[in-house]
Amino acid sequence: MNEKNYSEMTEHELRQEIARLKEKARKAEQLGIINEFAVYERKALMAQAYMMDPNEILPGEVYRIVGDEGNFFQVDYLKGRFAWGHRLGGELHTEALPISMLQNLKKGK
């Protein structure tokens, strides 16, 4: 099968890919293969990032980290589908998160 990059996929293809990855993640979790589960979950997050508008993530703003309740991320800048910045309340080392992992604080919990 000739695999496309997420950037080349239509929204419909991305939705199919996300569903496929989530199903593989579910099966890996049931089998207790945690590292494989984590890989599929991360790939699904990356595919979701390509369905988002990067212009909705603003440098200087603070966002809730999806899947990491109670932790917040301040965006310094964007590069592609990644937001670079740092987590609040911890060591201020720079890291990159897929934009699909960021939730606007104004959109509720």
C-alpha cells in the first residue's frame, strides 16, 4: 500500500486513519502491549493535528493539555503542526506538543 503523509490526506482520509489507529490502539491495550498502544495513540493525535487550523493556537496563550489533566502548556511559537513551549508549574524546559493535544481554556473542561 502506498502510504500518504497526513499533510496529503483529505479530511475523510484523516478520519479513516484516526479510526484505524484508535482500533489498533484498543487491540494493543487489550493485549497488554502498552508501548504499542502508546505509539498508535500518538499517531492518532498527529493525524488529528492535521484536521486542525494551526492559526487557532496563539503564541503566548496557555492551553489545557488533553489527556494530562491539571497540566497546562504555554505556547512560545508554532512550527508546522507542533506547538513549542513549556508546561506551567514545573521546570521550564522547552518541548513540542502536537496542536491536537492543546485545548483552549475558554472552551470549558
